[in-house]
Amino acid sequence: MKKIKTAVLGCTGLVGRQFVRLLENHPFFVLACLTASARSAGKSYGEVSTDFCRPVVAALCIRETRAAAVIRSGARVVFSALPAAVSNELEEELRRSGICVFSNSGAHRLDAAVPLLIPEVNADHLELVQSQLREHPGFIVTNPNCVVSGLAMALKPLTTFGLRNVMVTTFQAVSGGGRRGVVAWDIMGNVVPYIAGEEEKIVRETNKILGSLKEARIESSHLEIYPSCSRVPVREGHLQSVTVEFRQPVASKTLAAAFASFGTGSRQLALPSAPVRPILLLGNEDRPQPLLDVHAGEPLRARGMAVSVGRLRVHENRCSFFLLVHNTVRGAAGGSVLNAELAFKKNLLGGLHGHD
Amino acid sequence: MKKIKTAVLGCTGLVGRQFVRLLENHPFFVLACLTASARSAGKSYGEVSTDFCRPVVAALCIRETRAAAVIRSGARVVFSALPAAVSNELEEELRRSGICVFSNSGAHRLDAAVPLLIPEVNADHLELVQSQLREHPGFIVTNPNCVVSGLAMALKPLTTFGLRNVMVTTFQAVSGGGRRGVVAWDIMGNVVPYIAGEEEKIVRETNKILGSLKEARIESSHLEIYPSCSRVPVREGHLQSVTVEFRQPVASKTLAAAFASFGTGSRQLALPSAPVRPILLLGNEDRPQPLLDVHAGEPLRARGMAVSVGRLRVHENRCSFFLLVHNTVRGAAGGSVLNAELAFKKNLLGGLHGHD
Amino acid sequence: MKKIKTAVLGCTGLVGRQFVRLLENHPFFVLACLTASARSAGKSYGEVSTDFCRPVVAALCIRETRAAAVIRSGARVVFSALPAAVSNELEEELRRSGICVFSNSGAHRLDAAVPLLIPEVNADHLELVQSQLREHPGFIVTNPNCVVSGLAMALKPLTTFGLRNVMVTTFQAVSGGGRRGVVAWDIMGNVVPYIAGEEEKIVRETNKILGSLKEARIESSHLEIYPSCSRVPVREGHLQSVTVEFRQPVASKTLAAAFASFGTGSRQLALPSAPVRPILLLGNEDRPQPLLDVHAGEPLRARGMAVSVGRLRVHENRCSFFLLVHNTVRGAAGGSVLNAELAFKKNLLGGLHGHD
Amino acid sequence: MKKIKTAVLGCTGLVGRQFVRLLENHPFFVLACLTASARSAGKSYGEVSTDFCRPVVAALCIRETRAAAVIRSGARVVFSALPAAVSNELEEELRRSGICVFSNSGAHRLDAAVPLLIPEVNADHLELVQSQLREHPGFIVTNPNCVVSGLAMALKPLTTFGLRNVMVTTFQAVSGGGRRGVVAWDIMGNVVPYIAGEEEKIVRETNKILGSLKEARIESSHLEIYPSCSRVPVREGHLQSVTVEFRQPVASKTLAAAFASFGTGSRQLALPSAPVRPILLLGNEDRPQPLLDVHAGEPLRARGMAVSVGRLRVHENRCSFFLLVHNTVRGAAGGSVLNAELAFKKNLLGGLHGHD
């Protein structure tokens, strides 16, 4: 079987580099095109990246980010690590050109016809691409904001018990702001209790993901969410302190079982980047910690794809816990690749364009 | 007027050093005795401290921490920065010797006859010392845990509006664990979502402070508090993300006014270490930050004594905000000194022992 | 006596803010004008700065950085915290307008007629302004690069013993790169062994400062200097590991005495920002440390103006030590203010323009 | 072929854990015994370690560190990660029991009959064990201090050109002080320019390693070394700024070639943990950096075993560069394992005891 040619847009940023790492040896996909801003265009990937990578990838010449370059490369699947402002129109142009876009950017996350997808949580939402395919030869699938990627996964198994509201305080790593997004003077030895636009995204995106698909539309879950976001001097991994209120008391054991059994169904799809256990419930009293747990996830290909949950405390109809999600893997590039794997298994990639 | 002779127990730790700094030039108190463990005993304070201090203080010879040494020094007031385990009996022994002990240790905080005091919050609780004075020639007054010092101050003005419950996630500085309490390997570039015993203290101590004095006893405020504590790589200043639920909707303006006017009454006592405004409500969207706001408080003597509150967000009957408290000043040594100032003004020090 | 009106160019950066702090209550100077880029122009200083400052300073309206605005303000002395690229022409324009410019920028440091000045080291070089005054109504005086500010001070007393060469490895704080100059992702938990252009500056500037004034020209000291520069995750204070080779063996005591007595002569000038002891030789085996020693310097106005030296080790004709200099105070704004104070005492400011 | 049974002494520390990681799947060795202090004794390795490890290793029960437990386990090779004070006598006792001890501790490094070994640098020194074997049934082989492990490797290829002296300033990671050795309060945002005993070790150990084996004795290389050691807030990787003086000028290209070709000979031994290129000369102007380069080394088993060298600058007969060594891998556990591999290949392990 020939692998599907893919492109990574914005390959030099922190998320772009994760895309390259995850795709450089993928069973379904092969890297055919890397793009970046004019500054890096013309250089080889090996020149601009500090990561180890396979020689064939290091030798890839970076193109300037434009639809033409991508189309010329023959890529049928495009992964976008571009900022929302840049990606908005470009992703639409690629869709019009028959390309399947898996985007980490915020531009289209709330579009009615665009799935905001986490395979273990709302695989059925992928159905939405059919509305896009009625109007375009390609489609766009998005993955949520990095905080939401972890939060929605942890909340999903709890929805069974009737969630009344959710308080979440985040401890977000500097990589969440991008390679140049957080200056050392501001964050070293400090905490900044504000990230522009983040709290709004958490409310909207979580409600879309936990929403239900009804007649080709997503009905919001209308969950009350009270987020308080902060940046901490950590490199990778968004820690979150969550307290949820249920409609009635739930036993600690019941919740633990719900976390542990979460995602069993999705295993049958055999997505290569899906972790065997999407949620790891940690027993140690001082976990999860970004440094120790950010790369959680098995098998090897799924490292950084599992969400770690710890310090589960239940008091009548309230439960508190900490969760940790790898913000540039599960919360960005890895989430997007997993979505593409789901689309592949659902014959949305092959059926459209055939393999090379 | 002669100043009252004081001793600082445990003068070489982070809290002990703050005591020395706050007392070295105090209008009511003079340092007569410094104690520490056997390791530092016999050295001058100047030898063991890296802080700038007045020559007369640098020359003070450190004694080993024992009641006899303190009593011999003629100190009538003792400030304790000892760990709970060590201070428990020693503080009782000093009380039996007619000394007024202002303790930052946790040993006696929950004793029925011991005030757990924040002058701006529950000055009336000082009344409790009368029960001690019926049995002993001296008394013990405690200040709360570092997190509670800030939290109780921020909650006090909100109690008017009928608090239903409080969620608090803390970002605690390494100085909270003491000079040697947090090892670099564990915390650098990391967050540890657990501090042993801290969450229990927050619930108990906050409820005692916000409780009411009835017939020489404190009746707990029975407030539901759900704390989640973490250690962050910050040197000084405990940041807290707080969400409270009121019994009915409260307007944002009303809350802002409550914070701003808090503590006006206590100003009449003219305590030297009391900040003009005990709570500073910050307007900038990204404050308070430990690095920028930890030393808040005016006048100069009250630096680090004000609690900064920011990012006030109100949604119907819920309100969220971040607060910052200087953990070794307002949350420890400064809180204790302020308590002693209140006792002095209430004639509990002079009336007992006269000035030297 | 009326104070001399001054302007600070680039008042919103880390160095600019130090200028404002040092000048807001200065015995000779008064702030009449603050400038910054278009982004901050029109705002009050209080709006853009996170520092405490006097209300009269907080109320100053920031102008866009242009010569016209400065001249209109009536400032006779200008302190420049601008980047070299911006300040080059502007400083010359101000000089042509009869203004005395004290610049921290690198633009004119190596100009033959411009003094590169450290009052304790080469006060006589100030003489160079006379050549400027023959061609212009004003003049430019520069202070050296932040590393050189400390290094030249420590080397000066050693020159008596015949220096053969100097090896220096620097540990430079992130503030040296400016408010936005170092991104968190690059430096957190890391060391970057390179700072563009820094090593060349160290060689050239140190040799100009240690050079001798001969017939209105500076003759380089032709000292062999081998610098290796690095950035470390420290906020303020450039630590330097120095090893010098002398032409013959020198006793450790002799060197210690030379450091201790350094700068005695310059005290007679009574410059307000000059530290009583410009070099502090520390006895503790683990000092100087940025966190503990960066603010060294007495009296209060001279905090951050003393260079700390420690770990002096002598082996025959080689001597090694660590030194620490506050990079934005002695190494930038403070150095510039001290230069202006020297010029004032030498009647180069008053003589020219009279006081308001 | 049966693998040789080994024990790791002090398995719970940072170096001990690296030993376990390197040995858990080794072609020559198998873990038969893990020891630690009484506190961890009786627990399984999986309980005390935060690292991922093979189930068979996680299940190993930790013994208290005593010779008897080691001997009982049947281990023929012992790796010691103990502190010098503890390991001194214990290692001698194991040697008397016929065990081959590969020790990272400082206790025996300078013993005349004990090789201080880096296979690529002084493989011939292994010969020294013969003198031990004349007196004991077993022997001790040591690897150098973590700084020396990198420094001696970088200096070795330069010795051909006639070294006159070496200046080295170190930037040492906190892991060098052990898991609990550096407290956060001291190092966060700081640099501490002193590490007790380190500079003396660098001089002595480097001279022993670079010394020559003459009649079963090591003659010191008598190289003049001027070390200045500091601790920086970095987790892993000791960066070093080195300046060497040669007896005559050497061209930059010549030095680069010497670094690049270093260690070619030792490849023939096919030691599993030996990196293909023991010294990596980096071309980028801002490397090596701890965060980016600490794990350098190929193949996979040799990750962290290569020394990175960068910023090579040559000026007549002086050359400066930065080097980086992984302090707990090449500088500790990895160095020790490599030594054992060399001993195995030289038939010093098998010849003695046979395989199980």
C-alpha cells in the first residue's frame, strides 16, 4: 500500500516540529511538503530544526506557505500548525482544491460544518465533513485548543453522572504560547494569571466537543464552565486543577472506574497514535507532574497522547482532580494526526483521492 | 517610652529572617534575643544571614532554642518561627513563664483558647487570650497558615453577601516549604500538585478565622471550602485562583467596592505594620503576579502586607478572582508582628509586664 | 539651586525604567521629558510601567522619540536607553542642538572624541568632550557595555601589577537582552553559550577604557582579552569568571588590598550615585551570587553600583575570581547617571547651559 | 551466552537510576540485585522510581546496601552509585569477595592501583587492575568526576599539540549534586559560583587520566589546570567554557580535525555503549546547549555518551571552546558501564568468574 502524501504548514514552530516528528515514520502518511514563512523558505528542514530527524526529512526543502506550493507537492492531506489569522483563508483555499485539512489553528473550530474532534470523545462528529463535501471537494477537520484537548477527555466519562458545572484553573506551559510567544523576563520565577482569549475558548470548544450530533448539526452541551487560566514557568504540559459538581453524589470508586475504562471502545479502530489507555489514573499523591508525566501514553507512537489524572478527591456531589495534557502533542499536533488516522479508517481520505 | 524586649525563635530560617527584618527598627519592639538550632548557636546573626541588617542586630549572638535562654534575655514578647513539632511544648513553657508568644507555627492554631488572628478580619478573637490568662501568666496568639492569611482576608468582605462555597487552587512559592524544604530537582520547570497537610489546614483555619466569637468560644463559619494546592517554581508569593458561589447574584461593582473598602475600620488602631489598604484590587488584566505584586502594601513598613486581588469576573451568583499574598510576610512573620501590634494597642503587653 | 532638566529616551525598556527610577528624586537632575516608541506615545508613564514611582513621574506624558520633542521640553541633559540603530543619528542631532547626551547605546562608544567613561576608572577621559565642544554646542558621553562595566572596574586596580592577559567567561542575565530580547523557550533550564557581538565589544571597550589619554586621544591598553559569553536563566546581574595572568607573581593579600582600596580617590568628588566602596571583596566561599549580591552598593542611592568580587584564588602569576555587576544599573542606567554627575561636578553641564 | 549478573548499589539516586536504565536491557549484563538505604529496602524498584522500566526490573526487590546482600545475589559485577563516604570500605569488601567493582564514587579514584578510566582516552590504564588482582580476587575500576569525564575527553586530542595550560569555567547542572543536593531556594534564578571540592578534583583527576602508564604506575600529566566551578539552574548537562594555551600556534582546522577523528581507534572494540563519534563538533554558533545537546550520542544505546564541542575559536596559540557532557550518563553511570564493557572485552570479567 502506498502511503498518503501529506504537507505540514508552519513546520518550524513548536507544533510544526511535533507534526514532522509524528509523521516522519507514519504507517499511513508520508511527508511530501513542508512550509514555513519566507524567512525559512529555501532552507532544508535539517537546517532550521534542532530536533533529531531522519535524513530524508532533514533534506526536505522548506517552501513558503502558499496553497500553490502545497498543491504542487501532490499532498492529499495537509496538517496546519499556522496561527489562526494566517490559516483562515489558506485552509479554505486548500479545501476548495480537494485537500483534506487537519488543522490545529483556531480559525474554523467553531464553524458549524467543521468537526472539532477528539476520536475518543466525539468520533461521531466526523460525520460533519459530509456537509462540507456537499459544497467542496475537500474538507477541514480541527482539533481543539490545548487545554480543551485534556479537559474534554477527562470530562467525557464524567458526563454519565450528570455534570452541573466545572471549575478549572490551568497551569499552562510556555510552549503553549509558541516558540517566541512568552518572553523570559515575564515568566521566569513567576506566574502570569491571564492568557488572552483562552478562557472563552475553553467554554466554547468544550461545549461543542461534548455536544451531540443532531441532524448534521452539533447541539452544545450547555455545560457551565468557569475557567481561570495562567502561564507557569514549565516547558511542556498543561496541568489543570478541576472541580466538578454533579447533580447527585457519586462514589470515588465509580469515578475511578469511569476514568479507567474510558476509551475502550475506540481501541477497536486501531488508530496508530491512540494510546491504549487514553486516561491514566495515577495513584501517587503528588501526581501528575509536568516533568514526570507529560510523555504519558503507550505504545511508543502514542507517547504524549494520554491524559494523566491524579489526586482524585470526592466530597458528596463534588469531585476534584488534577489533570495533565501534553499541549503540543495531544493538545496540538498529535491530536490532529489522530484525527487524520480516524478519517483514514473511516475511508474519508482514501475514498476521496486514492493512494499514490 | 522604652521599647518592649522581644525574642525571635528560629531566626535563621526564611520566616525567622523576616521577623528580624521587621523588628530591627520597630516603634514598639526591640530585639533582645535570637535563637536557632545548635548548629548556629554561638554565631552572630551577621555570620549566618545573607540579608543586610543594622550592625547592632548583626552583632547579636544566636542562642540555642531553649526557654531558659529566652527568659534570661528579659524578652516579654516572643515571636516563633519554629516548626510545629519543636514549638509545641516550648511555646507552652514560655506561656507558663509569663511570656506573650506570637507564633507562626501550626502547633496551637486550633486550640480553643488560642486566637488565630488577622487584625483586619477578626480582631475581636483576641479576646480569647483572657481565658488563657485565667490559667497562665502569659498567652499564645497565632497567625494562620500562609495560604489562609491571604484567602481569609479576601473572603471576609465577601461574607456579607452570603457565601455558599469556595473553590481555591493555589500556586505556592518554594519559600513556603522553608529554606531547605523544596529541592531543585523536584520543582525546576515543574509544578507539584500536592503539599502535605495543606488542604486540610486551609479548610480548618479559614473556618476558625471567619467564625464568630460567642461566649469566649469560636464558632466555626462552616463554610464549604474545596482547596487544591500546588507548588510552583516561584520564590515568594502564593497566588490563588478562587471561585466563590454566593447565595444570590451579586454585581461586580458591589464586590469591587467591598474589596476596596475592606479594613477601613482597622486603620483607626494605627498599627504600624498595617497596610493603608489591606486589599488592593488591580485593574490590569494580567495581575496579580508574584514577581510584580508580592511586595504590595503601603506605607514602607507594610510592604508585603497587602493582599492583591485581580481578574475579578462575576457570573450571576459566582465570582472568580486571583489573589496574591506574600507567604513569609503577611502569611508568616508580618502577620505575627501585626498581631503583636494589635495586642500592644489593646494593652495586653504593656498592662501585663510594663516596659523596660 | 534649580535642578537641571533631563530627558530619558526609551523610557519603557528595562534600562529606561532604571533611568526613571534613578532620576525621579535626584539632587542634580529633574525629569522633564520621557520618550518611547509610537506604541507608548501619548500614555502616561504610570500606565506603561509596572514599577512604583512618584505620582509626578507617573503623570508624565510619554512623547514619541524624536529630537524635536526633547528640545521642546527644555531638557539640557539627555539619557539614552535606545538601541544603537535608533540612537546613532538622534544622539548626533541632540548634540548639534546643544544637548549633553549620556548614552547607554553602543552607537558612539568607539568614536575617537567620545569618552567611554567609568568615573572610578578613567575620569580623565571626560576631557575628550572638549574636542566635541570645538565642533558642536553639545556632546556625547557613553558608558560601556554591561559586562565591560564590571570587568573594567575589577581589572583597573590589577593593572598596577602588569597584566599579561585576561580570560573571562560570562554568565549574563536575561535582562541584558532587553525586555523582549530573550524568549522563555530558549533559556528556561538552559544556558546559551553565545551572545551576538558581545565578545568583540568586551575586547574593544575594555581596551578603550583602560587606555591612556594622550594629546586628546585614547591610546588602547592593548590588553589581550579572551571572552566567552553565555546567557543564563537569571533575571539581573552578570556574573563573570575571570582569570588573569600577571607579568610576575603577585601575592593574594596584595591583590585583595588593591581591590579594597580601589576608588578611594574618586570619593572626593562626592558623586551622589557613587558607591562608597566601588569593589566589594566578599569573604564567603560561595559568593558573589546574582540573587544575593546584585544590589550591592552603599549608600542607598548607590545600590546596584558596586561590583562584587569573590573567590579570589592566586597561583603564582595567575589569579582567578568571580565578579558580579548589576547589568541594568552599574552596567547601564546607573553608569550613565554617574557619568552625568561627574560632568556636572566638572562644570560641563552648568557651565554650558546654566540651570533653569 | 549467559549474561553476567550485576548489582547496582544506591539504585534510587539520580545516578543509580541511570545505571538501572542502562543495564535493564544490556547485551552483556543482567540486573540481579539493587540496593539502597534502609528507607527503600524491602520495596520494589517500581515503587520508588518515577522512571518507566521493564516489568522484570520494576519487580526487583531493593536490598539494604550491604556486602552480604550483594554476594548472596550472585552478582559478579557491581556498579556503585554510592557517596564516597559510604562506598569506601564496602567497595574494598566486595573486591575481597572476588567481585569486579565499577564505581562512580570518589573513594578510590586516586588509588595508585585503581584505574581512573575513560575507554576512549586511556584504555591502557585498565592494565592497573593486574596489581589489584595480585592481592585480591576482585578489583575496582573508577570513572572520573562528571566534569572531568567531559573535559578529559576534549583535552585528549589536543595533547598532541603540546598543551601549556587549561582554564575552565563550569556551568554545572543541579543533578550533579544528587537528587536532594541542591535546594530550590538557593539556585532558582541564580548561579552559585562554588562547588565544594570540585576544583581540586578536576585538577587531580584530569592529570591522572591524561597521565601515562609506566611500569604499572600512572605518571601524572602535570598539566596546569585552572578550574572555576559554578552551579546553574539547569537539570542535566555540565557545560564548560575552556581556554587552552598551546606551546605553539595551531590552526583552527587542525584542531577541528583532531576533535572529529578522536576515538576512531576505540571503535574497533565495539563497546555497546560507546558513541560512534565520542566528540561532536557543532557548527552552529550558539551550541552546545544543555537542553538541546545533552543527549548527544549514537547509536541509541550511546545517547548521552558523546561530548559536544562548539564555538571553537583560535587565536595564535590559544583556543577557546564550550563543551557539554551529560553529567549522570557519560559523567557517571554511562561512564561506568562503558568501563565494564571494556573490561568484559578484555576478558577481565569472564576470565575471572565465568558466566552463569
